[in-house]
Amino acid sequence: MEALMKKNLSLLFLSLLAAAVLSAQFGRTVQPTLVPHQILLDIINEASGDMALQNEILIAGVNRNRPPEEYANGYFEPPFLIEKLREYGITDARIIDLPTRTPKTWDAISAELWIVKPTLRKIADLDEVPACLSSGSSDADVTAELVYVGPGYQEKYYEGKDVKGKIVLVNGYPGGARSLAVDKNGAVGLIGYGSSHPEFDPDQVGWGGIRGEEKDKPTFAFMVSTRQGDELRDLLERGTKVEVRAVVKAQMVPYKEQMVEALIKGSELPDEELVFTAHLYEGYAKQGANDDISGCVALLETARVLNKLVADGKIPPLRRSVRFLFIPEISGTIAYLKMHPEVGKKFFANINEDMVGEALAKNRSYFCLVQTPWSLPSYLNDVIRCFVDWTEETQRYDGGATLLPIWSPTGTRDPFTAVIDTHSGGSDHIVFVDGGVRVPAVMFICWPDMWYHSSGDTPDKSDSTQLKRVVFLSAASAVCLAGAGPAEAEKIIAEVAGRSLARLGQDRVRAERRLRDAATADVHGAFKEAQNILSQGFVREAETLGSTRFFIKADKRLGGLLQTHLMAVEACRLPFAKALEEAYRARCQKDGLKPRRVVLSAEEARLSKVVPVRTEKMTGPLDLMAYYTAIQDAAVRPIFAKIGAIEGEIRNFIDGRRSIRQVRDAVAAEAAFMNVPLPTLEDVENFVKILEKFGYVKFAER
């Protein structure tokens, strides 16, 4: 017995020792941020992910086919938002009717798809799954044989097949097959099956569209799930003759283009505005709970939290104004800025929230902070990253607990898995960062999304805990940015300065890696590109730090502090350049090469003298629909294909000062961090010539 007790005591001692070691090794404390800790606690305690999720369910609880009356008289969503905003004490809110882009819009009335042979079975019904009918479909009542054409977007898929007068089954979205299947080969309709992640959920029905031009033949297209599509394909591949009946009623109706705006007015600097955006419509015909009603309800809850905390005296009145815009995606933001240029001039930063509410683990997703592009370096990235990093750190499990749980009563206990991402497009923030507007903008988004643009985008995929965390991030960022005075500005400058040095270190690593990984034949060119990466990095960080002047204004002490940090950044330039040169010499020695002095080529010298200048057409908010329609010219596509990933940044770097060579160098350095091919000087020149052709730029000579 005594021996057993000694053994148990020994085991207990070892367990306690192990726990002590682990605690010492992994024990963490809550780190400070740019906002006092008590204010963070007040935001956490006030923010309700459950209230946000309830609003999401009330707005987008089910996929629904919008009744025709809404198009004519106004949509369901704006009055709901106005009612909630007023319930939350925010009275400065209104519905705005925007100019419509076309006289009429498409509206589905009813649609059914049946198998009639070999057995009678209904496979799609608009009343059950509104996603089943592709936008742009025309009236039909057709019974026809079904023919499988694979993806259907190339001639080879139709070889040896007669589809005239028949309905084609497309493995993918029908829009890409319409031209060949219907217009060229005479099919009467299409059935597509595809979605963003069929491997994850084979029963989701993807959103499809077949909008054509007036010259195109009227047709229809149904979307079915991957499981249904595979079943139909299997029947056909076994030699079974399949006939289907499609019945469609649709119409073109006059419509409204509507949005909602709300304002919390600043107490000292009301004409400086932080603007939050979330799109209320993903097109009017189809709605998504996560995309993007989740962003809208997060903004609603953020507005409520800010208003309540100020009213309760837990945070001081915000010095600057905070505006909330609930808009039609991208087109609504453009229209609003064109309608109200006097308001747009007040915006100093934008936080765009798109698809923010989904449960991260359930969706195999990450919360992503998409930063401003290199064409618009800003303190904004670092301010918000400070809160994202803090949230990720505090929500990690540590011995079965978290440092400071941000959980909702009905939500998950998922970790907050966050990614700090380079700039990408696809949502309303691109309107703000465009070179004709130049308002620093970031995006909150959960990505990837397993039910993106499909019938599966419903509130059961959302998480009240995730919504609470997003509201916390939004409110904390607003308190910092809209509330910053001299003391807060000093913290912001220090935060940006520290992170600037870290980014320059990353630039150096990337530059030296490019040199190290180059093939022997490419070493000299790689050194030139590596030098450019370093050089552009210092330009970027000087501009990033310089952007804090927005908060400094005429404060000489803060101005002197900023200058000290700028000098510290610049002091890194020479040693970084020397280290890269030494790496180049070492690489040349290793490969038996003679080092070369970097000089401009004849083409670089020529294009250093050519400066693209924006015309009025590319000044202010860019009409993206007209722009992308213009560049669909067949001769343009091969050029566009080479620079597609960075096309927007080529435009954004055009400022009337940079030459074509300087634009190329700026974009190339950014592309090195995007894992896309670096654009050549010829690529950029050809693209800028396209912009000139369509009247977006003119050329000036130096």
C-alpha cells in the first residue's frame, strides 16, 4: 500500500510539474491594442451575434422567388433595415432610389422541369428551389429529347451529335454553352449542373445565368444539382433515351434600384467619414444568406453597438462620422458616389463586409482581411490587422480554455482562424480603391465558401459566434478610426511603423528568393526584378507611413514623430540593397557568371518618357459595366488574358505622373507577392494602348 501511495504521489508530482512547464511555456496574456482594454470588453459584452443571426434569418431565411410587386413598388429588405435602424436609435437613415441600369429587369414567374421518358418524374420546380431557373430564361413549354454535350463550350463536344430541336445536358454552367448549343446548333434549351463545391455538397444547385444579346435566340436554362445531373448523364451513357419537358414563364418588368444609408454623426469632425459597406442584393432574382445578408446584419449590429455604447457613456462620442451603406453590389456603390460626390469626398476609409457570417469550421473557411492594393498604401491595413491579430490570439484554445472568449449563446466555440490577404477584387471595396476615387478600403470575407452562389446559401450555414466576432472587429475599428485624437494617432503611427519594418523584411526575403531560385540563364534578369521588389517596397512603406498624416494634421509633435519613423525606414534601404548585391555576386560566382551593372534597355528608356494620363472617362467612379463591355473586343482578349489578375492595378497606378515603365515596375513588384506571372513591359504597354483606344487615357511625353 505504501509503495502504491508513493507511486501515486510521484505521478501526481510529475503531472503538476508538466502542467507548470506547459503553463510557463505556453501561458499567454491578453496583449494591448490601439483601443483601451475596457472598451474592448464593453464592445464584446454589447455585441450580439444572435441578434445579427436573427435578422439574417428574418431577411433571408429561405431562398424565395421575389414577387413582381417588389420590382415595381420597392423591395422587402430596405424597409426592414430602416425599421431596425430606428429601433436601435439611429434616426438618420433613409432609402435611396438609384438610377436603374436598364429600363427593365428579368423576373421569373414559374418553372418546372420533368422527365417524361423513361419514367415520369419532376426534377426541378421554381417554387421549391428558386435557383433552378437560370436568369435570362425565356418562356417555354417544350418536350424534347435530352442530349449530353459535356461542358458544351467547345465545338468538339458537339461532334457526331444532333442537338437541333433538343435539350442539351451540360456538365457545368449553361451560360458558357448557350452560343454553340442554341445559337449555332439549334438546341431549344439547356440543363446545367454545377456549383462552387459539388464535391462537398452534391445536392446544392448553383446559380446560373444565360443573359444574351438581342440578336441571340430566346431560350431557357435549368440548373440541377450535381447528383441529379450525374443521374441524367448516367442514363444517357447507358443508352437510355431520355425525354424531358420544360415549362417556363418569365417576364421583363420595370424595376427599382434601391439602397439604404445610415449615419452616426461625428461630434468634432463630422465631415470626415468612415464608411462601412455591405451589398444588400446579389442581383434581385436570387438572394444569399451569407452572400451578403450576413454582411448587412453585421453592419446593422455594428451601428447598434456603437450607438448604444455612446448613449450609455461607455465610449466617448466619436469624433468623426460613421456612415453605413447597404447597396446593390458594386453597381450601387458606383451609382451612389456619382449621385453624391459631395458625400464621397468626406470618406477617409472604407470597410467592406462581404460573406462574413458563416461558421468557419463547418464551411472549411477562414476569416480573411483583404488589404488595400499597393497602389493605395494605407495605415488602414495595420489598424484593422491589429484587432484581427488580437481576436485570433484571444480565441485560441489553451489548455481547454481561451484567453477572452468571444462566443454567442447559440454559436460555435470555433477558433478564429484568420488570414491577412493581399488585395483582391470582387466586391464593393474595388470601387473605393480605384485610381479615380482613391479611398483606402479593406474587405472582411470568409473564404472559401462551400455554398457560394447556390441554393445552399442559407442561414443554417451561419454562426452567431462568427457574427459576434465580426461585429466586434467592426466596432473596435470604428472606435479607433472615428475616435482617434492625438494620443490615439501616436499609437497608430507606432503600429504602422513597426509593421512597415516587418514588411520590408518580407520584401528582402522575397527579393533574395527570386534571385536564389532563378535558372542560371535568368540570373541577371532576376537580380533586376529583385532590385525592383526592394525599391518598390520602400516606396510603398513611405506612403503607408505618410498616410497617417490624416490623423496628424497640423500637430508638430506628431509630425516630428512621423519623420523619425520615416527616417528609420529609409535607413534600411542601403544595407538591404548591399545585401542583395552581395547575394547577386555570390550567385554569379557560383554559376560562373560575370556580374552586370543594371541599366535600362532601349524599350525601358523609350517608355520612361511616355506618361499615361487619365481622361474624364476614368476620373471619379469608373463605370465598370461599360468598361468591361468595351474590353470584350475580340482583339483585346489575348492581351487582357496576360494581365487579368493585375489589370485593375495597372489602371490604379496610372496617375498622370508615372511613366509606362514606372507603372510596369510598380505592378510587377506587387505581382511578385500574388503568385502570378510578372507582367512584361510589352504587356503593360499593350494594355495601356487599349485604354487609350477606348478613351480612358491619353499619352503625354516627358
